[in-house]
Amino acid sequence: MTPRSASSDEWHPVCPIAELEVERGATALVHGQAIAIFRTQDDTVYALGNHDPFARASMIARGIVGRRGDIPFVASPTHKHAFDLRSGKCLDDLHVSVPAYDVKVVEGVVLVGHRKPDSHVA
């Protein structure tokens, strides 16, 4: 029996990293969920759930990418709430978060895995 973490079908190929604009979001359907994908200046790629809990609409991918100290974030385009790209936690309201997903880049292709275990919507 293969351990769950080793299963290749858990990683969904999204696109070549070169197709992601730096500090701009893109949306992909992964495991039946709308996912917002972000590439930062240092070529790190992050994936969050695309649903904005404050605006109650799928628009996180249209947000503005930035940094607060050493925390990379995306600000919701409507209400400007900042979400940590690493964890999905809202930096402005600690009771709210969006799902964060595992991401890896293999041979130049962005792959998105399942929701991170500590990622939950409050």
C-alpha cells in the first residue's frame, strides 16, 4: 500500500511557472475547488482558496500582492483585508482565514496539492 503523501494523483499540474505573472493572481480549478495562485518576486508560488469571506465572492486572485515585514500577503480587492499567502490567515481579523494549499514546482510546472492541514476557514 502506497502512503497517501506519496500518491502522484494528489498533485494537480496547473501551468508552467513562466506563465504566472509576478505578484499577479491566476485562478485554477484544482480538486474541484477554485484556487488563487500567486508567484512572488523570489519565484515562490502560493495557492489559496479564491473565495473572499468578507466580500462573499470568488475574487482573491484579483487582489494586490505585497509584504508586511517578512509576511507575503494578498489584499482582497474589495475590502482590502490581507491574507497570509503561506497560511491563508487574515492579518486584519485573526478569526478569519481562507484555505491554503501545498504547492511545488517540478521541472518548471506548478503543481497544487491538497489543503494544508492547519488551514481552515473560521
